[in-house]
Amino acid sequence: MQTVRVAAVPVVDVAAIYLGEEKGFFAEKGMTIDIQFTTGSSISIPALLQDQYDMVYTGSVNAFQAREKGLPVIAVAEGGRTTGEPGADHGGIVVPADSEIQDAGDLEGKSVAVNAVKGLHEAAIRQSVKKAGGDPDAVNFLELALPDMQPALERSSVDAISTSEPFLGNAKEAGHRLIADPYIDVDPEFVTAVYLTSEQKWAQDPQFVQDFVEVVQKSQEYATEHPEEFRTELSNFTEIDPETAQTMILTTFGWGFPEQAMQRGAQAAQEAGIIEDAEAGLDGLVVDVLQ
């Protein structure tokens, strides 16, 4: 059995490969999976290049950053997408029910909590503000951990929060109001996360990479077809309680890295000042290892 060392963060998308392990999809390929949670791509991507991991699950914006810097990483599988359904996505901007803020354009001059300044949420929010006729540069982005956002909103420390499931569902259930779907505002097929490997790993052991990608695809398809099992798996490795897991909006899984969506994602990152050159962030990033 070959062990696949995967660096990830404990979010909804990753439950699919846990489910794949449980269903024996990895074993069918002679593989077992070792998922190690890290604090983010600033640690996991350098570790990938030092052969401490075989794969890294990360936000697409982080992948654009790495590629623009010339790091030899490639995206071999999608990690998750927006649902593309307004009002029913797994990420959103929320304000108190009695807030004067009606849409993202009203965020000018307001404070918005994001889990990382110059990260995925900021890039997406800027698109929402721009789409609603506002000036993204006039928004004050404040960095807060996802679990700390709703309490901050309720004590008026911030005017709005940009959050994702299960925290998004919790906030709406508490009576707070959704004003925008930032992922969808980037693109209806916006790829929010990817699985990266190194160019060296792909060159040295292409069969290993292909087998992993095939299992990821099979696992994500199974998760989509069996949402109740997918929801149950969430509670096995996250702090999401089973009741919340049954009602939260799930990530949509897609395949093939849609060209327009990837371009729009890179452009959003450039407009947010996260990368300088969208073309450089995309150049050579996506590799179809199953071709």
C-alpha cells in the first residue's frame, strides 16, 4: 500500500476524500491516505516542495500566488466549487438583520471580517462590491478567524462578515441577513479550492498522481450522489455537530477546471492586489493528468 500524504485544512470539501477512504476507493488503487491538517498554504506549499507531502489542498487564490512566484506546483484536481445558486451557496456576506446595509455596494466605508486579508474571501468580496456599483478600495477588511466572526458582528465590532459553512448557516439561523454571494460574483463556476502536487512528483511518479486524482474524482462523485453519507462524514473530523451538518449547504464538486472560471478567479486575485499578473498565476498551473 502506498501512503498518500495530504496537507489540508479541516473544511467541508475534504470530507469527500475521507469518505473515499472509508468506502475503499483508495485501497482499490493500492493506496492509503494520511491527511495532516495545517494552518494554511504558507506552511503546506513549501513543505510539499520539500517532499514532506505528496498533495496539498488549498484555496485557488493561494495556487495562483504560488505559480506567479515561479514555484513548481501544479493543480491536478478541483477541491470544490461554488454552487452557482444565489442565496444557496456555501459562502456569503452577512449583516445584522437591522443593518442599513442592503447590498455589497453599501459596504463602502464599512468594516468587513475576512478569515485572511488578501485571501480568497477578500478577492471575492471585491467582485461583489464592484458588481453592486461600489468601490472595493473603500472597504475596510479586518482579519478574524471564522468562529470569531459572528460574535464580533453581534457586538458591532464589524459591520459585516464574509463567512462559509457551517458558520454561514449558523449566522443566518441566528437571524442575520445574507446580502451577497461573493463566490458566485466571481463566476457561477468559480473553483474555490484545488489539490496541488509538485512538478517533481508528477515527473517521477505519474502513475501515483493519476491514481490519486482518479480516486479524488470517484470520491467527489460518490459524495455528490450520497449527500447524507457526506454530511455524516463531516462530523467525524470537524467540530461540526451532527445537527448542523444535516442542514448546511454543501460544496459543489466539479471536474475539468473550467477555463473561464479559472481566468475570472485569477483576475479577481489580481484586482485585489493578491497577485500582480493573472496570466502568470495561471500559466502552467492546471495539468490534466488523466489525459
